[in-house]
Amino acid sequence: MKREMHRILYCVLLASVLFLVAPGLAQVTDVKVYAFNAGILKIQTQLMLKDTRVGTPMNIPVPFLVIKHGKEWIAFDTGCSANAAKDPIGYWGEGIVKASTPVIEPDQEFQEAIKILGLKPSDFKAVVISHGHLDHAGAIDNFLGTSVPIYFQKAEMAAIRKIVDAQIAGTAYILGDFQHLNELNIREIEGPFDIFGDKSIIVFPTPGHTPGHQSLYVKFSAGEAIIYCADALYTLENMDKFIAPGLATDIPGAMLNINWFKLQDLTGTRIVPSHDPEYWAKHAWAPSELVP
């Protein structure tokens, strides 16, 4: 019964997103998206594409997005902690590094990378974190000393606090990433969140990879729209061939997301995956704008 209620709620949330992005609700504010390369993780293919090319090495990019809305800036995800570049085994643990080896340059940490756009952490109106894993929430400590709100879905923050409170090491939720959690301006949201109130930038829940994962809808002033899926869609191959992700807390839920992304793709919304080497090889990193 609980699982069925979860499915019903999930469908209602997706339906609400469809309403929010309905035709005719275009905004006039100029929107620009910049994708940052926060390094790579050296993994095996089956972690991205379940039971596919097992044992084949795969170097996956670690992106985060910075979005300009008029004169205001937001970020979606932050990449990895600088500690993962300096001492990955000491910071993440040997088991994690063995499965997912980071290759990160010092200037790829969030607060260093954004300097290419003339930005510093305090310049942001908001930060949205897709989920709490090491390659997405790793640099939230860059916002220490600021009042910038950092938005998580409530279900994701519950999962994070459970691990932090119990001091559970060895998961993709790195304890060090959250050691300053109570010193940051953490905001919990439930369901879709229209960041600027003009339906141009909306975050919405896509549970499956983690309990409180969320993805990002962006509508440009010219009318074209994209969905940045984050880890709800690792690669376009997952979507095009309906291959389940190799890592997810809820595979059926993850596949619901993938089918919904395919529907959006077929009806004209550009779908942007998170860790797809082929996709990102064809698209420019900041300071160039992301052109899907």
C-alpha cells in the first residue's frame, strides 16, 4: 500500500510539472545556462548502464550548472569537494575510490571554477542540489559564510541527516561534505519549485536514484526548453534503449523517470543527461553557453 501511494504521489507531481510548463506561459526574462566540467570519475560501464558492457572502463564527466536569469544567478549542483582532489582515499574511503576514481584539478572545484564567469559563491540567489551524493553536493561548504539558500527535496535531506546522525561511512553520501550542514542556509522543499515565479526555471522531484532526487527544467526566453535530469538519467543510451541505471535505490522508480524523459524528448523538450561522455564531448563547457 505504501509503495502504491508513493507511485500515485509521484504521478501527481509529474502532472503538476506538465501544467507548469504548459505552452503559452513563456517568460520574458533572458535565461542563459553554463555547464561546468568538475572533473571525471573513472568507473565501469555497468554502474551507469545496468548489466551492459560489464567490466568496460568508462570515464564519466562530473557537471554542474550555473544559470543566469536576468541579472541574477543560481547554481544546480556543486560537483565534488576539493578534498577529493587532494586526498581521495582519505576523504572518500578506499572502497568508493576503487569503484569510482576521481580525476579533479584544483581549479575545477566550484568556487574556483565559477571565477571564469566573474562569480563568487555569495553572488548567487540560490543553489539547488539534485541529491546528496559526493559528485553533486561535494562543494556545498563553498557557501559557508553566506546566506545563500541551498535547496534540497525534503526526502533527500531526511536521507542525508539519517546518515550524518548515525555517522555511517562508506556510502556515496560523504560525511565530510555535510560537516557544516547546520552552518549553511539549508532549505527543504516538497514537490516542484518555481525558483523565480515565472515558470522559466523549475526544479521537480525525480526519486529513484535516491529517495529525494530532483531534476531541473529550464525554459529559454526564445521558447526552447531543456530538462537537466541529473542522475535521474545518466546517459542518453539509458533513455534511447530503456536501460536501467546500475546504481539506484529504486529501479522501478528510476525507469518511470526515464520513460517520462523519453516522452518529453519526443514532444520537443531537449533532454540533458548528467554523466554521458558522448553527450558532453559534443557540448561546450563554460565560459561558453550550453546549447542543447
